[in-house]
Amino acid sequence: MGRPAQSPGRPSRLARAAERAAVLRGRDFRRFYTGYVTSLLGTAMSAVAVTFAVLDSGGSAADLGYVMASGIVPQVALVLGGGVLADRIGRRPVMLGADALRCAAQAALAAALLAGHPPVWLFAVVAALVGTGDAFFGPALSGLAVEIVPRRDLGSANALCGMAQSATWVIGPSLAGLLVAAAGPAVVIAIDAATYGVSLAALAGLRIPRAVPAAGAARRDSLLRQAGEGWAEFRSRTWLWVITAQFALFNMITWAPYLLLGPVLARDYLGGARAWGLIMAANGAGAILGGLAALGRRPRRPLIVATLATFGYPVPCLLLALHATALAVAAGAAVEGVGSALFNTFYSTTEQQQVPPDRLSRVSSFSTIGAFGPGTVGLAVAGPVAALAGPGAVLGAGAAWSVLSTLVVLALPAVRSITWRDDAPAPPSRPS
């Protein structure tokens, strides 16, 4: 028997999928997305290449740590300045400058590697320059979406960007490993520089309206005053600072110990690096599935959906604490990936829908600093605490904390009351 005919008026699965990805029909977003995905893939590849380049140049594990830290410190120190500048002069100019800086830095490192074995300090300088570019690019990115995407499609745009991040971090390291073995790290880093060039060209071709009057008026204010306006906007929204506080403690108590102790436990009882690679790949695959599930969805209460999704975050942490098998932990990591994609999509969309566009990059900066800054403390103390209490106890406590904090956030009226909106928020009144 043949397949039954589709009922009239009911769209096919292909048609429904096309409708969910309708945001890609927009010229500006499609062009931006092409450059963004290309750049993300280059970044994921170069992370592996730089590691081997440092070691091949005679660097030690400690030297590699210094290089990594050199890339992280500027991101934390300069992200607020990046948000202020993006709201002040426009998102695209800041992103163009960030891409140009990162492209030049990686090209210089590739040239130095082709010429010989550069000293560790050069790797650290390049990492700091790339980290500076990241600090300015990130806050501008959240504001750019509202300029090039119809407000009804913001959720789909965020889902697609999250899927790109997950997919490239699954594909990039594997591809980089093959290329490093075949051609050496310099070639991979040169490819990364070229991908920043692709992103530059994509951003340069966007058709973005000139700054709205509120943004133009803000140029007369001092940078400090503009930072204060961003802080006032952030502080005035209970749901925003509560969820930021939730993730500040989550990253410190739950996620940092998981990232640090997970590989240790994988080595001790799961079989080593191959098992941990499986777990991380499953996490990325789950995030891709979560992004597909979020694509085109418009939940009436987006923060309820986002917060419910965070119940998946502690699953792999708990399974490691219980000494589950590698396949079980990988399945838990996939659940976490799904939850992460759903949370990031609907939280980012809510932020873009609720915060006035001319202050969005600054608010995003405060959220980023608050949520991720304490994670460095967790990385520093998780090892010594685990040496005293045991890795299982630390991971179990982190999983319990994650569940408890999610229950608290879910109970707050300020979180439950936020509704999906397609209209732009009214700009705040400015003192005369």
C-alpha cells in the first residue's frame, strides 16, 4: 500500500521545518550567519592548534596554562567596556574592529610559527589580543540581532546561533586534529585568521539603519555614566539579576567542578580521554538537538521554559558522582546539552525582547560578568576541596545545589510573569 495522502490544509514536516527556519530567508541574517559559523569553526580548530603549537615550541604544561589565562583575563576585564562601546557607537563597528584585531593577531602567530618556534610570551600576547576581540564582540552580538532580525524571529535566530556554537565545537577539534597532524598547527591558525576575514566581509555587507536618536544622544554622556545606565537597567529587572546570580553560583559550585573533576574521574574509572571525548561529543549533540527543538518556538512564558530546562544541567554531574558508566554519563551530558540550548535560546530572546535596544549590549555585559566571573573561583578551589572531601562528594553537592537553585528561581513571580513579546520595549526616559 502507498503512503496516505496528506490531509488538506496541514503543512508537511518539510514545510514546518522551513517555516521554523524562516529567519534564514532574511538577507542580512543569512549573510551574518554565514560569517559567524565560519568564524566559530576556525576558533574551535585553532584552540587545538595553539595547544600543540605551544608544546611543539618547547612550552610546558604551566606555559600552556599561562597562555590560556592570557586569553581569559581580557574577556573578563574588558567585556563591560565592550558593551558600553557597542551601545555608544554601534554594534557593527565594534564587531568589525574585534574581527580585524583577531584576524591580524592569528595571522601574525601563523607567520611566526611558519618562520620557526616563537617564544611563549608571543603566544600569550596573541591570546590576550584574541581575548580582547572576544570581549568586544560578545556584547555587540546580542544587540546586533535586534537590528537585523524581525522581532518575531529572534528566538529562531538565537537557536541557530546556539546550534552553530555546539556544532563547530564538535566538528572543529576533530578536523583540527587531522590538519595539525597533516600540515602542522601554523596552517590551522592561518585558516582561523582567514575565517575572521570571512566574518569581516559578512559584517561589512549588512544593511543596518543608522543609529536611533537615543543612541546618538547617548554619545554626549561620559563612558562612566553610560555604564551606570546599563547597571541601572540591569538592576531594575528582578528576573535578570536573579538568573545571573543563579548562574554565578551554578558555575562556581556545579559546573567548574564538573569541568575540572570530570576528566579526572574519566581517567580514574571510565577509561581515559576516549570516554571523556565521548561525553563531550554527546553534550554537543544534545545541544544541537535542543537548538532544533527551540527553532521556531514561541512559548508564552519563555523564562519558565528556560528555567525548567536547567533541571538538565546537573544530570551528568550527578552521574559522575555516582560512578555511572561512560554511556550513562554521556546520555546525561546529552540531556544537559538539550537543556543548555533551550535555556540559552529563550533567556537570550527574553533579554532582547525586554531590554531597550540602546542599552542591550551594556546589560548583556553585566549579565556575562556576573554569571561567568565566579566560575574562575570554582576552578581554583574545586581541586583542593575534592582532595579533602572526595570528587564524588563535591560533584554530588554541586548537582544538589543546581536543582535547589532552579526550584527557587522557578518559584519567583518575577520569573513566571514574563511573557513573550514581539513589540519593542519603550526606551527609558532620560533626565533633562
